[in-house]
Amino acid sequence: MKAKKIVIILIVIVLLSVTFLGINSVNTIDNLAYVVSLGFDITDSGKLELSFQIAVPAGSSGGSSGSTSSQSSSSIISSVECNTIETGINLVNSYLGKKLNLSHCKAIVFSEEIATKGIGEYLYTLINNIEIRPTCNIIISKCNAKYFLNNSKPLLEPLSSKYYEVASTSARNTGFTSDTTLQEFFSSFADSFSECFAILGGINNGGNSNSDSSATEGNDSTYTASDTPVDSQTNIETMGIAVFKEDKLVGELNGLESICHLILVNELKNATISIPSPFESTNYIDLYITKSKSKSKVYISNGTPFIKPNIKIEARIVSMSDDYKYLNKENLELIENYANNYIKSYINNYLYKTSKEFKSDVTGFGRYAVSKFLTWDKWDKYNWLDNYQNAFFDVSVDVHVKSRYLIIDT
Amino acid sequence: MNNDKIGTLEAISLVIIVIISHLILNLPNELLSSTLSAATLNVIYITGIVLLLFLFATKLFKPFKNKDILDVAEYVGGDILKKIVSTIYSLHLIFISGILIASFADTIKAIYLQNMPSELICLLFILIAVLANLFGFKSVSRTNAILMPFILITILIIFISLFTAFVPERIFPILGYGVNETFVMGASNIFAFGELLILFLIKPNLSDNKQAKKVGVSSILLSGLFLLLSVTALLLLFPFITGGEGVLSIYMITRSIHFGNFFQRVDALFILIWALTFFSYLSVVLSYILKIAKKNVVSKKSTPFIFIIAASIFIVTLIPQNISQIRFAENVIYKYSSLIVVFGLSFLILILGYFKKKKSEGLVQIDSKKINNEVSDES
């Protein structure tokens, strides 16, 4: 019994020793540099250029004037030309004298150029990196990724990481883009039901945009990132969705098309859309979408997909005019009919654009089609992702407009 | 001997821990790789098969009250068969637990302790199991029973917290690779319940022997349920897992869990609970290898065996040189070893034992009839 006690005490001592052995090798905050966002560019020579936006701890004088660094608010940007992500990280580690840590990385930015060539090889590395969170956002920048990171100056947030966290969720209020995470992006890339899509980003030069080229019919929702006519200081903006076919960027959706996309994938929280007024052709009525629900049915007839999305939307009128009787039942029905036709036509445009122009099922109708197949063998042979370009659509939209939120009658 | 008696709940916890610990690592991923989208159907199917097999085993055990599989082996083939069977069981459990600990140590190393040798992590686990066993089987089973609700709750939390992110349509095509692969070849996935070997050894430990059936049925159903939840969560969340690309599958799920912007990165909590799970798992397995060894050499002392068995497990943890060897051991060696040892050898012994017993009872009845007839003739 005495020997047993001695053995137990010895084991406890060994256990404690083993536990504390690892302490010397633990990385503390002094040894680490936290990356807030990661940018991917391709150089003229075809090499990968990695850019790191690194948070500067409070009290540090960040933004050294080194050849590869520049200052941006509470963070510095370091970039490096390299062959692979890991070697790039090592080179920057050596330059900074600290170990780059990606566990607080909030956004991964790919330039349009690199995305067009294909980003599959980087995706596998990123998803397998234990430090990078699967909830980190994927942004496709219309400009150089390094330039994009350099211009990400938090206007209303003190911390860069917080800024990215909040900025990506603005999609919940506007519906102008999708809050795409690395996990969602990789899932769509790897599965056989759908194609991937990402947040479309760009630099707004403070009202110097070429807005005329992107806005159609005077609609305020038909801009893409970097084209919005916002007059403010130069900063990054996210608007629209970048559409992929496999791992290659094939096109982009504007703000209104993004709303259509979110309606069809049941991800729209709230959005404001303007529809032409049924009472006066030059005016618009603003509808605030409070609820939307989409159910889709997919039929395969003679090998051709026939897709029937059924959409129900609840909206309320937020714009006012002096002579429209919004509380009038007939007027409300008129507005509803107008809204139905308007939204239906935009959803049709969105669907045929993704199907015929992009040949990319970003909506993920494949997940409804797969139920028609019993085994993977048959599903693989059918090759949904290639057959989507032959799809036909029959959209039905039912908008229910409420006007009871009006404070005074008009 | 009374110190080894445990209640029904403790017994159920003992059986569940040995199955759940596989579930945390590569088991759901392996099931998904072999059956794809039919994995949920397959899990329900194999749970049914294992339940039927257990009920069959209960029937075969009926003539052997308070006896475990080693006693039946002794009855069938004498001391030699008992020694052979107990050696096979010991080697099976030592190998499986060693590989599982090596796998978990590799996971911990990849996630948190990059600079710590995985051998040292394995040693830490094994020393804790040794320490627990020095305190006796009862303390191991009670600690395990305390931990069990937390372990099961973590799996439930994983399932519930990501419920809204599930895409139900990913369950299609419902038959995966096809009927043959799901129901015929897929039947071999009963290896997922390979650690039910403990059920064949637990009978002498039960304070109420009549509860053996209840313990078996409850532990199989609960293990099946949690296996179903894990496989379903993976299938509905990560379609790419079906391509065999997810290595740390359940850990990947926990990385996706967040409660608003406030509660994020809760995976560290899960790793803590899972580390406790593996401490408990190794303690339970070590206890049972000890019991087998004691029966093998007919010894009442267990302390000398603890260190030998622990050293053997540690040696097994050193065998795999890389993650692909660990995966091979987990997916191939464990699968066939479980099918042969647990579902092959054990059932063969039980069937032979059952018929031998029935035959001997039949002979006894014939002898007694003969004696009765002779007595009546004489009178």
C-alpha cells in the first residue's frame, strides 16, 4: 500500500513536469503579429504577391517606412512576392522579427486578376490552415488586393478587425452583397450542387466613380463596388457579388441582382428597393423588404432542367408623396402588381444571366435537382453544373405590400 | 471482488465512452467516405444490425449466468482456449487504444501544441490512465459516469447550434453509391461498434446481472444516436467531407460554431472536453485489459500489470510515423480487427459454448431419465 502511494506521487510529479515542459515553446503575444486581412495578387512575372494587413497593438508606433510596408490606420500592410503562401509568411516573419498569426484574419482578398486565373490551389491551403477561421470573409477586389488593403481605413471603427467584422454584415441591412465565408465558399467550390460566389469589393474614390456606366434606368441599386456615387473620402466598399465557375471568376452581379440572389437562396434579411411608381412614370416608390421566402422545384425534362422558383415577399412602403393614397385598397393592389412584375423581371434577368451568360449555378438549384437521383453514379453522369446552362425558369412572385407603418395618411 | 461491482448507469457510460471516443476522431469521416450521402441510412441500418446481434448474444449468454466471454471460452476449450482468446482480446484493445491515442495526440499537436512532441502528449494520457487505475476500477467507472453527460451534451450542442446552417437536401442522392454499397458492403460498417467487446466482458462487474440486457440495448441505442447526429451534421454541413477531404471532421464543425458576435471560437472548450473523454477512454480500456490479463494468469493483484500494459500501449503509439499510417490503422486495421475479433471470434465462442452447454444439459437430462427408469424397474 505504501509502495502504491509512492508510485502515485511519482506519477503526479512526472505529469506536472510534462505539463510544464511545453511552456518554453509556447508563443506569447510578444512573439506574434496578428494578421487582420490577407491579400492575394499576381505579379507581371506570374508570381504570387501576398499582402498582410497586420494589426498594430495600442501604444506601438506602427507603419515603419520599410520598402515593403505602408501605414493604414491602426495597421500596417506588408507584402511579399513568393511561390507559396507558407514561404511568403516565412519571409514576412523574417522581416518583422515576429511570427505572423492568422487566427484573427477577418478577410481574404483576391484581386480580380488572380481570381480570373483560378484560386483553387490557394483554397485548399487556406481551408487546411488551422489558424484561419472558416468564418473569415472572401472578398474579390476589382482592383489590386494590396491597393484594396492599403485603402481599408476604418472610418467609424477604431480597430481594423472590428471594421471587417462589421462591414461584412452590412449586407444584412442592404442586401447589396452576400456575407460569404471561407467555409461556404469552399463548400460550393468542392460540391457538385452549386458554384461559388464571393463578396465583390472595390475602392470608392469619393464620388469620382464612373457611375453612369453601371447604373441602369436611374435605379440606385444597380451599381457594383467602386461605382457607387458616394462622395466621401477614398475607402473600400463592398457591393455586388463575384460569380465563379469552378475556381475561376466569370462575372459579377450588381446590387439589385445581389438582392435577387439573396431572395432565391433565402438569405435576404432586409433590403430597400425602388420600383417605378404606377401613378407617375417619372417617380419611384421605395419598398422595404421585411421578409422573403423562396421555394424552388426542379424538374428534369428530356435532360433539360426546368426550374420553378416560388417567391413570397412581404414589404412595406417607406417613401411618401403628397397625393398617393397608399391606404386605399385598390392603390395597394396596383403597387403589389407593379412590384410583382418588377421583381419577377429582375429575378428572371438574374437567373438567365447566371445560366446563359455565366453558366454558373451560384443559386445552388442543384441541391433541389439531386433529390431526383437515387445514386451518386447517376448524379455524376448527369453533370448538373454543366447542364445548368440549358436550364429554363418559370418564376412566380407574390409581393404583399403593407402600408400600415405610415404615420400619417397621404 | 465487491469493489468491482458497478451500477447500470456506470456500465452504460463505460460502453458509450469507448464508442464516442472514436466518433470524435475519424469514424464519421470514414463512414461518410464509404457510403457518401447514404451515411445516415447506413448508420441506422448498422445500429439495427448491432442491436440484433447483441440480442442474439444475450440469448447465447443465457446459460452462462455471471460469466463473461473468457469464462465461456474456458468452458468451450479449457484453459488453453481461454489463454489464446484473452491474449487476442488484450492485443486488440492495446493496439486500438494505442492508435486512437496517437491519433488524438496528433490532433492536439496540430491544433494547439505544435512544438510539443506527440510522444510526450501520448505519455501524458497514458500516465493519467495509469494513475486512475491505481485508484481502482470503481473510481474509473464513477469518474467516467460523471464525465459522460458533459461529453454527450457537447455533441448535442454541436448539432443544435449548427441546425440552422444545415442544408437538408445534401442527404440526396439517398442511396449514395447504391443499394449494394449501402446495405451489403455497408454492413461491414458495424465495425463502428467494435468496442462493444466491453459488453462481453462487463457481466461479472454488474451489481445486478439481470440488467446486462438493459445496459447493452441502452448503450447501443445511445451510441447509434450520437453516431447518427455526428454523421448527419457533417453531411448536411460539409458536402466536401464526402470526398474524404475532411481529416479533423468533428473539429471542423466546432470551428463553425459561434453564438452571434459575442461567443466565438468555442472550439477550445470542445477540445478540453474531448481531452477528458480520452483520459476516461484510456482509463476504461486499461481497466479491461487488466481484467483480461488477471484472468489469463489467474492473479488477484493488478498493480504489476498496469505498468506493463501501459508501456505496451505507449509502444503502439510510437508505431505510426505519419498521419497516413494512423489513418490506415484506424480505417483498415481497426475495421477488420473489430470484425474478426469482436463479431467473428466472440460469436463463434458464444455459439460453441451455447451448444456445448445445451448438449451437456441434454445428456444430464437423458442420464437422469435413465436412472429414474432403472429405479422404477428395480422397484
